[in-house]
Amino acid sequence: MRIVVQDTPFDMGAEAEAFANGRHDMGAVVTFTGIVRDFGDGGLDAMEIEHYPGMTRKALETIAEEARTRWSLGDVLVIHRYGRMEPGEKIMMVATAAPHRKDAFEAAEYLMDYLKSRAPFWKKEHATTGETGWVSAKDEDEDALSRW
Amino acid sequence: MDVLYFAWVRERIGLPKEKVTTDAATVADLVAELRAREERYDLAFSDLSALRVAVDQELTDFDASIKDAREVAFFPPMTGG
């Protein structure tokens, strides 16, 4: 299991390759990458992500450990950035390795659902107009946890 | 203990962290003490349903005990991923 919290960019291709490389007992690797998305009109200048340094790693480890108890997984990778990112930059990625794809897919979805609502990160949008606003948590994100 | 604020809670109160000496038994008691201090605290804590709390870096509820706690953090619902 590898948990990374950093402000610098990461190479999703290199991370996925390193994660999948050399495994002979894992038939499936699933990766998900989250990317800073513009409003669709070029109005987003940047996304700023604040986190709770003392708690973040522990929260991510707890979520990843829980995934490992629920599914048959060989390995889990979580990378999450903080700081300022521009549209198109990668915010975070998760990867799961499992003997079979169902476990890998489901565990990746579980990780994403819990990362959204239970990992101490907060997103602030900076519009090109100079306006800023904290992204509100969505009810559907909280509801998504109840399916697990 | 250390009291930490994140995101708009930090902005509304105007600082990220402060030392607080308190005899409050629970998070809710601590919130009541903070609200009585100044209007900026009162405003930040006016809707507890919009806030989350962690005691010693573990998510918990507002009725949780803070006896012997070293760190209490207040923040809005998280928006990771």
C-alpha cells in the first residue's frame, strides 16, 4: 500500500506502470485519475486545495485499509495533491490491484467515494474574474457512502 | 489544547490555529464558549449542520468528549477526490 500526499504534480502513466509492474498473481489493475475541470467556458483560473496535514495521511490509510478488508486486493495506491492547480492538471489518483477485475473496480469506486467525503481536503475555485468560492459538498456524495 | 480551523471556517474566524484553555467537557461545550467570545466565532458556528469536527485528528460528533484532547479541528464537509 502506498499513500502519497504532495503539492507537486505526478506522472499518472509512470505511477500506473510502476504499480502494475511485476505482478504475477494480480489479474486486474484499475486506476482512476481526477483532473481539475474548467466550468466549460474557460472561467476557471485555478483550483486551490487545502488539507489538514496532521490528519490527511491517517484518514487516507484508514480508507485504504478498510478497502483491503472488504475486497481481495493485492495492493492499493492513493496519490492526492494539495495547493494550487490549473484546469487540466491532475489532482489525485487511486489504483487497485486484485486477482479479479470485480474486486479491483469496486474497491476503486469505494476509495473514490470515501476520498470525496472522508478525507480532509477542501477545494476552492478561483475564477478568471477574480472571484473565489469554496466548493460545497454535495448531498449525493454523502449518499454515495450508504451503498457500501 | 490546540484548536484548528480549515477552509471557510478559517477565513471567517481569521486564523488557522490557536491555543485554547478550557474546562469544556464536550465539543458542543467548546463551541458554546467560542461563540460567546466574539461575533466572528458566533457567525462561524451559527449552523453546526454545515460543520464537521475532528478530535485528535479523528472525525467525530459534536457531543464527543474533549477531556484530555490535544487537538480539536473545525471545518466544512470535505471535498476531496
